[in-house]
Amino acid sequence: MFSRELDSLYGVIMTEEYSGWDPGRPGHKLLDILKEEIRTKGQPSAERVREIASITGTTAAKVRGVIGYYSELKPDNSTVRVCMGESCRARGSELVAEFLAKEGDTVGTLHCAGLCTSGPAVLRDEEIVPMGCTGTGLQLFVSMDSISQKLGSEEVVQSLLQEVDDTAAITRTGSRGLFHLEPMIEVDIDGTRHAFGPVQATDVSSLVKAITNGSATEHPTALGPIDSLSEMKSQTRFALARVGIENPLNLAGQKEIGAYSGLTKARDGGAEFVLQELEAGGLRGRGGAGFPTHFKWKSAMQQGDPIKHVVANADEGDAGTFIDRMLMEGDPHSLIEGMLICAETIGATQGWVYLRSEYPQAKRILQSAIDSAREDGLFGKDFDITIALGAGSYVCGEETALLESLEGRRGEVRARPPYPTEQGLFGHPTIVNNVLTFSMAAAIMREGGSVVGNIGTERSKGTVVAQISGDVGIPTCVEIPFGGSVADLFNNHSSLDEVVAVQVGGPLGGVFAAEELENIELSFEGLTSADGLLGHGGFVCYGSNFKPRTEVLGWMRFFRDESCGKCTPCRIGTQRALELLERIGTDSEKEGDRILLADLDEVMTETSLCALGGLAMNPVRSTMKRWPASFGGESNE
Amino acid sequence: MSEPFLVTIDGQEFAGQPGQTIMEIARDNGINIPSLCDSPHLDSFGSCRMCVVEIDGRRGTPSSCTTPADNGMVVSTTSDKLWRLRKGITELYVSEHPLDCLTCTANGDCELQDVAADVGLRELRYDNQPACESIPIDESNPFFTFDASKCIVCSRCIRACDDTQATHALSIDGRGFSSRIIAGVDELFMDSDCVSCGACVNECPVGALEDRVERSSGIPDKWVRTTCAFCGVGCQFDAGIKGGKLVTMVPAADSPVNQGHACVKGRFASAYIHHADRLKFPMIRESINDELRQVSWDEAYSFIAQRWKQIKSESGPHAIGSITSSRSTNELNYLGSKLMRAVIGTNNIDNCARVCHSATVKGMMTVFGAGAGTNSLDDIDHTDLLLVSGCNPIHGHPVTGSRIRRARMRGMKMIVVDPKATELAQMADIHVQLRPGTNVALYQGLAHIILRENMQADSEWLDSRTENLDPFKAMIQDMTPEVCSEITTVPVETLEAAAIYYASVPSAMAVHGLGMTEHSHGSEGVMALSSLALLTGNVGRKGTGINPLRGQNNVQGSCDMGALPNVYTNYQSVADPENRAAFSKVWGVEAPAEPGLTYPEMLRQVESGNVRSLYLIGSDIAHTDPDNLAVIKALSGLDLLIVQDIFMCETAKLAHVILPAASFLESDGTYTNGERRIQRVRKAVDPPGQAKQDWIIVSELAEALGHPIITSNDVSDIWDELASLTPNFRGIDYSNLDNSEAVQWPKPTAEHPGTSIMHIGEFSRGLGNFAAPKYAEPNEQASKEYPFILITGRNLFHYNAGTQTRRTGLSEFRETDLLEMHPVDANAMGISDGDTVWLTSPRNRIEMQVEVTNNVRKGNLFTTFHFPDIGVNTVLSSSADGYTHCPEYKVQAVGIEVQ
């Protein structure tokens, strides 16, 4: 017989579920592994790249390609990062960066941390953990939204903790969005929530005394009952209904004020009912494209694949927009609820939240909310939600690039068709919707499709969440019905005083002079007919120091740097456009440069694979048209 | 939408198939839409944006390569706007491209040039700023170069590497304008995972990735469709010839075998045909101690004729024998056997398949009644599960290896049975890493589990299609998972998982290689595997069956042609008087009745004087056969050794007569691949010097012996003669092979379409026969003195004897045989990676360099035998399969001595 000494037991069953083999799609874990590796050990050696490839079931080339693609997969020795998003730039982030560098910091940059109303955002590698306390006495409410924190809410809470007695409760909530009044404290006085703001830490002592002795309403920071504030009364809050009321992580408390009531209705009514309600509510994708959501869900629902995915696009990359972050920090259950409604409607087996890494607090709060929803049994047995963090790529907010990134690949845009609803993540039918879209879907199910659908305009039903930031007196975030003019939005909720220009819908959106806003309807179609776009609802304001040429170069440099490089018009076009723009209006301008730029505009706009290349000339065109003097042309003044 | 539909393109109506894009329909109908990133061989990608079109009723200008056509769609591929856009994109491309077209190696063969001409680009208004100008050309690969400065980042190379070859060796560094193609971790191609299959080179639309020979030679003046002469996959190529020299081999996209793909050998390594070492003149010598001298063909023939007549008169016809070659054509193999049978009067005819797949023929013949692969390569694309046994197609059959990997990417399940952790094993769902030589126990153990779990085929199949199930059940009753585990060393849970996995899918297909056959019980192993397929009903349907991967290009054909001592064409027994009468009638002689000797037997009978002369055609047995010193001794003892070859191989060095033969690119005829597909080889260049095609030499020799064996000087007549004698080939007319798609036998009548799947409805032998051999230990057993079990096999960059591959750039990839050893064993003996050790056996001791690797089992060693200087086969024993004499190459007891 054979010799036992020479043989041991052999035979390998690779994985319990026999997962198949595709080294081209190692999955999102590759990005996490690389991020950790590079953060702790620096750029990996060739040998280490091969090891990581082997651990993650892919090849050295694929790992190297991923490292080469994402901007966060580069060693970073900065001690501080300054936001260079449009809103922060409009408020002088370049000056701040210069100052910090002089002070001895190694300054890195990022493009938008979603802190647009409190900019310029300066980020150090630190975690601000919101404090609070529970009790049955005095009931205080303070926002822990990242912007509130930047405006000083943590300092206010620190002071409160020293001033209040130990029966008091300080509940941390999301933000009401009225940033000009933050830090704001809400106090339950005789069953009514009274607002105080802006409150500085130094105001706290007198405020607490005033509350204790019953003279709160006379305190200088007193604003009155929150619900009677004109800023609140003028809103129609569906998606934001629960933001700012209760601790978002108190699941029972959230349920009491309506969380998951939409899911219950969806479960009772079934998939067709959900689609009918969404159609009645006129829900269109809030990421920017405005595609009717019920069509999208129906398409995925009709696919026969037993494996389907629901993906929340939380890669909120447009500077000047931060509503997704506010929702994830202020009412994460509205996102989870929307995803669950979608999953049950289309028959999905896995949910994902693709979250930009610039939102650490959103991640922490959302993860807790997901865990508690799972523990509560809300997911059912065949569904779960995983948070996947981005690694620094603007294009990954585009749905197909996002899916590539989730598959552990370079974030290159896919040609459509096939649409993700047919072949999405790992080839399976997939719904990709924006965070706000999921929250809106949950709200429509809760409120009823016809309730939401009866407001707004013919083609833009329901509400718009407008985020106003940049060089503006009253930065804010409000949810109001579609319709009216953009100027009305400002006049009713903010101010156009000293505002020169407004860019609507993110860096790819059109730029308008303040005075033309009264002629532009606040709706998808209104912005489109003005050669702009509503996008994700961001309104970035520029004041008297608006430098059109500098901004145009900034935009094009951003597009050049963020182009995924797949399609030629964007890969080469953004670089050539930048070169032309650097010359135009200067002594280096060559004859024919403007014609060439116009020709390039047509090529990029007509033939690019996705909106980045297709819209890259949008802000350039609209700015050059309105402020020709800055480009060596005739003055418009 | 599943019906064919009509689409209008530029005013003309065309039929489209569901799923077709506008680009595909346009291309099929000869409408040119400019494009750079699209390729008929790749999935559409949509990155260059050149192929924009306008569609009635739709906004914008979608890319035609990514837009599915639809019924009634009206498409315009041409308009002022479309041409303006295309021109604008081209201008962008050219703005980052070097402007050195006239001296560019791709001049005249550049899609960017074509597109620029199409769009009428006459000026470049941007500054010219090549993106990667400063990156040096990568000249590391012996076969192709990469010049990043000429790259247009269309990703066709990456997609070919990912989706066709499935090696995933390429990617992009950076993004946007900084995007640039990289190999591996941004290293030289030679240092990366690249296996030089050439798929990327074929796809490159510009001069970035360039075939070195093509680069220096320019565009071929002639293209000849032919079949690759390396492994048994049978890839089709278009050989590009210029001035009588081979320039390039371009894999044929319309071939169902390779579908436009190739491996490094077929794509780049056929240049050996022009090597200076080629034999160019006949040579003879009286005795082995004399120098060979150049003679005329007539002199060589008469020398042979004279000596054979003498030997025949002294010792009878059976003192003469011939070994033909699985590397040569069907026509040669038929004619070689006819020479022995009809002219010499002996059945002493054999071919080199004896030492590879003879056990497959025996095993499958026993169970199914036919020894050939049951299904087709195409079935890999359709099966639910692939059972890979004892083969390493990534190395041995690379194009099939890629096909398997592609199938894995689509979700095909896979079990790999192999003592080595091969690349396929590492990407399998289940790797059964059994002890070498225990195949019979393994497959019977799996059958035991399947029966225990009641997962066998339904009783209708078992009752109506099979016989001898009860004796089979009785035999395997004792092969419990525990016993099987004890023998194979595979854990019970792995055995159970594999058995249940195999039996639980609608269709399971098996492929196997020499790891199944080259054993002392190789035939029984194939019987056990075939019986497993029979038990689960995995035969006679799409995506099932038992499919041997043939080692050499014409292993299937050489056996089909009757170059075997006991059968005529297509396994018609010599012992059957009816067969003999039929062949005798056509040949005009009385064919010998007594079956001949297998070639190991012929060699063994040299010493006794029973065998005095051998005629070896394209077989280098003095290098490739085990117990090699004994083989050399036998060959040296012959009175007349005739070697017909293209190089002075190890065997030729022992010959009295050297006959210089033509290579495959210098020959006409047919090869039969491992899926029974008969494919043409076509003469593309003239043989060097006086070298001649194999079949011409044999026929002229027959004439010199006074017995002409061909009726004309047309190779087609040889095929037509053998087809007339062979029921399964009777419907195959040589002129049809020339003119239409290659055909898979059986094709009994002209009307019969050929057979892609055998045994549908009925097995060749009627009922499928459960074979129940009893498990026995391998002959070779480890001992105290020889404690290691050595397995031999192949490496991607060489081909068997290496006579061809060692004379090409392939040696830059691998220049010696390495001895693979497990780290635990190496540590125990104080051996480090790269050390030289003695490999010992009772036969010989040789020096070998050690490669320490986890891929072999503890106590096992693995090596190749491509390099005669190393002499691996001198260490191996003559132990062989009891039925077929196929040597036990895969289990050899050896020792290691540290130097």
C-alpha cells in the first residue's frame, strides 16, 4: 500500500457558495483594502500589489489600474485639507489654504465635503463625536449635522451640559436646514418646540437661566415656536419631514413620527401599487437626470434574474449640494425605508449605499441606522444593505461608473444600453437612485402619491430641495413645491442682495446673472429651457468678487482631472479645452481659437459618453456669453 | 424581441438578428462606419465615439456600436453633422499622436490613418502634444513591442486580454488625459502576467503594439489559410507570407475552434520553419560509426530499398516496422500504414499517440464503443459544469484554456482533479488534489457517493441506454468515501462535495489529458471516468461527454488513419477478415493478417533480432520516451534506422538514413483535432533545400520498392481512397474539406452534416457499457531509496520534444526544465529555490534546477522534458499501462541527492 508518511490530506472546496471566477471584478473590498494599505503603509511595492491581487482574486494589473485611477489611493501627507468646491471657493478657500500653509500646515485639497453653507471648509483628521444626554426634565434639541458642528453646535452642547441640571435631556437631531440661524437650540416649553438661534456658547448660560425662570421667549436669541417660523411655514417638507425633530438613531422614536409607515403601505399594497403611487407622485430622479422613477423600477421588476441589486447613490459630488449628507445624518431611516420599498418592489436581494468618503459622520450614523433596522427585523431574511465608500472620483457619481467602482474596478463609465436595470452590478438588474430619490419615494408612500403629485408643476411634481450656498447672506436648505421663479426661491428663503451670479445644478450646470433668475422657473423643465439644469438642486452664489475667467478655468481643470478617460471627446477634449481657455482673452490667444473652442464644444456636447464630457462646456458657454469682457470680448455692462 | 427584423441604414433595408447592434448589421452588409474602439472580436465598448449615427425619431447622435438595432429603425450613418463630429474627434486623436506616419511601422496598416482619410482631416488646429512621448518603447518581449506614444487608449488590448485570453494582464494607469496602458504593475510586458498570446497585438488599431517580424517585413503579399501544427486544439490561422517567408500567423476569426484567438506558440512560434538547422538534403551512412553523407533522393531510396529487401529475405517482413507521427498529416499516417501493410507486408505500424492517448481510446472504446471525444469545444460555452481531470490546458492547450476561463467568467461551475495546484485548479470551485495514480479509485468513489445519494440518471436512461450496471454497482460497493479517501488522500467532504456537485447540474462535461492516461492503469482510469458520465446521463447531449484534450495536432487523426498495429482506418480491426478483404482489394495485395507490434514492443524486440529496421517519421523517441537509455540502446542496435524529420533531432543522430521533410507550412493535407474536426493544412511556402512533404517521400519510397501506393500525385486522392474504405468518413470528400467549413466525423454520407455530438440516441457500441475495473496501486511506488513521486508534464512556452519551440524566441521565456518541489520537502533537505540537485532512479541520475513551489504536493515532484540536455526521460522507467503500453509518465519513483 501507499505510504502515509509522504501524503497528507488534499482537496480544496474554494468557497461555500461556489462564487465563480472573474478577476476583472474583484468587488469593492479591493478599494477598502488598498485605502487601508496606502493610508498605513504608503504606496505598495510591486510585490505587495501582486499579494493584494492574489488575496482579492484579481491580477496585479487590475490592482495597479485601480490604484492609478482613484485620487484617494495616493499617499497623502497633508495635515489639513481645504475644500475647493465651488461654494467654498466663492467664500475664499484659496486664501484660507494660503494662510494655513503659511502657518506651517501641509495643505491638501478636496472637492466638497458637503459643508457648503459653512465654508470655506477646513478638515483635519479628527472625528467630532456629538455629545448629548438623556433625562426626563428639560428637553433640549441640538442639531449634530456636520454643518451645525462646523458652526459651533458642539461647543454649544458642551456649555449646555455644564449649565443644565442632570434631569435635562439634550437630544441630537438633524438640521432644520436654516443655517443662518445655527447653531440653533430647540427647547420643549409646555409641549411646544421653541427655537433659539444663532446661539453662541457664550449665550448658553443666560439662555438656560431664561428658560428656567420662564422668560425664554424674551431671550435675545429667541425665535419663537419652530413650526411658526416663516422659514419653516413656507416649506412643504416631505423628504425632510422628520429631519431635525428626533434623534435619527432612535428607531422607535422615528417610527412614532412616521418612519417605515410608507414601507408598511408598500408591503400591504404590493409592487404594482408602489409603481402606481410613484407615478401619481410624479417622482423623478433627484440625482440630476430627472428620469421617472416608476419606469426605472418597473424595468428592473420585469427582469427574470433571481439576483437583483438596489444601490443608493450617495456619492454627492456636486459642490454646493449636501442634502444627501443631511438626510443620512438627519434621517437615515428615510433612505433605508426607500431602499426597502424599492427592494421589495423589484425583488432585490442586496442593497448598497455608495457613499463618498468625505462624509465620515454620515457613514457612522447611517451604519448605526442600518444595524438597528436589521436588528428590528425590517430587512426580512433575504436582504441586507452594505455601505461602500468611494475613493476619490467625481465620475463615480455617474451611475454606471459607480457600479464599476462597486465591482472593484476603475470608475469608467459604461455605454448604455444595456441599462443598469437590465445588466447592472455584476451583470444583475440594478436600481441606482439618489439618496434623496429614495427618501422621496418613502415620503410618497407615506403621504400618498396624489398628495405629492398634486403640487408642483405639470412635469415637475412635488417638491424640490434647494440648497443655497456660496457667497450669499442667507445660506439655507429648504424643501418647497416646484414652480415659481428661481428669484422667488431666493426672495422667500434667502436673498439675492449682492449676488452677482448663480450656478445652478453643480459644476456642470449653467451660470446665470442674478437679474435673469426671475425669468427662470424653478423646475426641471424651467432650468432646461434656460440652457441650464436643475441637477441635484444646488444654487452656488457668487458675489462682487466673482471672477468669471478664473472660475471657468477652475471648472475645466476640474473636469480634466476628473474625466475617467474612457471616451475620447472628454479624455482629450477637456485638456484641449483647458489649453484654449488659458489662451483665450490673453495675449497668447491665436486666431481661430474661439472657432476651435466652439467646434470642440459641439464635439464634446454631442458625442461624449456621459454627462461629464457632455456638459463640461455648459458653464463655460454660459459664463462666456454673460461676461464676455472677462474673456477679452465686449463688455456686457 | 426575439424575431429577426428589418432595419433601414442609409436608405437600404437589411435584416437584423435580435441583439445585433447597428454597427454589426452595417458591417455585415458592407457599410463602413468609421470606428477605432470597436472590433468584431470584442464586446462593444463605445469609447471612441467615431461611429455616431442619427436615428429617425431619436435625439442626439448615439454610437452605433452600442445601440441595439430595432425593427423599423431608420438609421443614417452619414450627414454633414456626423462627418463634422467625426472629424472633430479625429482631430483630437491626432492632437496627441506623433506625426511620423511615413516612418511609422504601422504605415498602411493603421486604423487611425484610415479614419483620418475617411473624415478628410487636412489640418490640425490644436498644438500637437503626444501624451506619452517620453515613455521608452517596451522591447522586452521577443515577439512584439509596445510603444505607448502611439497608443490611442482604445482599450482593445485590455479587452482582448480580459475577455478573449482571460489573463487580465493589462490595465490603465491614471485617468482622463493621463490615461495610459500598462502591463502588470506598470512593468515590462515580459515581467508581467502576459503570456504573449498576441490577442492584444491583433487588436491594436495603430502602431502601439506591433508584431516584431511584421514590423520589419511590412505587409504580407500572400495569405494562406491553414491549421496550426502545435497542440490538438486545431486552431485555424491565416499565414501571411512575403517573398516566400512567413511574416505572421493571424488567428482566423471565422474558425469555430479558436474564434480568432491563438496562443504564443501558434501565433508567434512557427518561425522555426526558417531556422538554419532545418534538414535540407537526404543523408546516409553504412554504419552508425560513419559520418552521414549527403546523397540524392534516388540514392537514399535505393539504399533503403536494398537493405529492406535484404532484411525481409533474411528475417521476414515483421523484422521491419514504422512509427509515424501525430504531428504529420492524416494522409501521411494513412500512407505510412499502407507502406508497411501493403508493401512490406507487416502490421508493425504504430504512431506516437501510443505514449499519450492510447489509454483514452481503450477506455472510451470499452464504455462507449468509440475512442474519440464525444462532444465539441463549443460545448464548453454551454455546459453547466466542467470536470477537468489530469490536464493543464492553460499550458498544454492554451486556446482551450482561455475558453474554459471565459466559461468560468460566465458562471460555469468547475471541478479540477489534479495532484498539482494548476492555474485552473486554483480558480476551480473544487480542487480534488488526489495522490498521483489513484484515478480509478477516485471516480469509482464519486460514483459510489452518487448512487448513495440517489443522484444517478433516471431509470429510463439506465435501463434503455446502458448495460452492466449491476456488476458496476457490485464493484464499487466497497469504494466508500472513507476507503476512497484513504487511497486518494482526498478528504471525504471534498469527495462528497465533488460528487454531488457533478451529479446535481443539468449538464456536466468532462475534459481530460495525459494525467488520466499515462499511468500503469490509465485505460481503467478512463473507463472509470467514462462510467461516471454514463451513470449520470452526461453523454449524448450538448455540454456533456468525455473529451480528451489531444496533445499533438493530429493525435486524433494519426489513430483514425489506422497507423496502429491492430486496426485499419477508424479502428476497423485487422483481425476481421471482412475488413482485411476490403483493404486488400483496394490495395491490390493480400494484407497481413497477424496484428503487429506496438512500438514499445518493437523496441524491446530489437535486442533479440526480431526487429531489425525502423522507419521513424516525425517521432523523436530518443528524447521523448521513458527509460530513454534503453530506447537509445535499442535504436542503436538496429540494422537500419530511417529518420524522416525536419531537424536533426536526438533520434536522427542515431539514424543510418536521414530524410529531410517539409514542415506544416510547406505541406498539403489534413489534420483532425481533438473534437474530430478534419481541417486542411495548406502549403504556404516551399520546403528548404531538397526537403519534401512527408506523403511524397513515402510514396516515392514505395515506388523505389517497386510497389507504387498512390494513384496520382494529388494528395486529395489519398484522402478519397481512405474515405472510401471507412464508413465513418465516406461522406467526406476532400474537395469539400477544401471549400467548405471543416467537418467533424462521423459523416457516413455526403448528405450527413457531420457529428458535433456523438452517441445521441445510441452509443457506437449500442448500449453504454459500465466498465468495472478493480482499483490497483500504480506500478511505481515510492521507497526509502526513491521516496519522491515525479510527475512529468508540459510548459506553455514549449511543445513536447521542443525541437520546434527551442528554435524560436520561446526560449527567452523558458530555457530549461525545472524540477518543482514542495517547500516542506525542500526545507527538510536544505534545498533552496534555484539550487541544482541530482534526480536519481535505478536508471540514471541527472542534474536539475529546483523551483520551490506550493503548487505540488508534499512528496511529489513535477517537471517537463522539453530539453534533451537535461535528460529527464533517462530517469523514467518503462512501466506502462497494461492494455495499451502507454508509459507511466505521471507516476515515477525517484530520489533527490543534494549536491
